[in-house]
Amino acid sequence: MAKKKAIVDLSSKNIEFYLERTLYKVLNYNPNSMSLDVKLFEDGVPAGQRNISFAHIPKEIKKLVKPN
């Protein structure tokens, strides 16, 4: 059975990106499911939290989250 990797806390790095006029702030990266926990902001107002797939984020952000 494969080992599970630890969830990486990225909230201290202040990684932010925009998708369709919505600001996303990265909180955690889960390497087991290749997903990110993000906090959403619409027009500067918090709009909740979401879990999004690693494949759906911009390429520049992927390099910050998972450097090789």
C-alpha cells in the first residue's frame, strides 16, 4: 500500500490568482488528490471556500504550488 503524503499548508505564501473576475487565495495543497483548498473573493467580499482540481489553475500558479 502506498504512503499518503502530507497536506501542504500554503496560506503563509499568499498565493493569489484570478479566474473569471473571482479572486482565489490558496490555502492548502493535497498531493494525494491533486487538489487545492482555496478561499473565494468576489468584488473584494469573501464568498466562501472551495476545493478545486490542480489541473484547473493557471500554469504560473502550478509552478509556485508544486515546484520541481
